[in-house]
Amino acid sequence: MPAVAIVTLVLVGLLVAALAFYLAWVVVLLRAIHDTLGKVTFGVRAIAHRAAPLGSVIGEINGHLIPVADALEDLAASLDRPATKAS
């Protein structure tokens, strides 16, 4: 077998080995990313679960604040009126 063929086979073998190494490294990185995304998804679902009951509570709070808003509007309207001077 000529020397050029042997050198070509060695270089092809090194190229295949390097590509296999980098592919394995990409697999390791993708698994780490997959684990991290799983943890993030779990956290987001936990936040969504804890925030779900807030809708009814916020509606109740808003109902209690309507009289306060009305009273403040009345107060603001009374402050906007010019004061009448007693003669």
C-alpha cells in the first residue's frame, strides 16, 4: 500500500475521532441544558400554581376599595370648589 494511502487513512481516522469527540461533547452539553430547562419549567409551574388563587382575592380587594375611591373622589371634588368667604 502506498504511503499516501496510509497517511490519508490516518488523517481520515483522526478526523472521524475528532468529530466523534465533539459530537459526544455536544451531547453532554445538551443533556445539561435539558436538566436546567426541566428545573426552570418546574419552577415556573410552581409559581403559576401559587399565583392561581390570587384572582378571587384581588377581586375581593378591589370590591373593598371601590368605596374608598368614591370617598377620595368626593374629597377631591370638595377641594376643587372655591372656598366661599363669609361676609
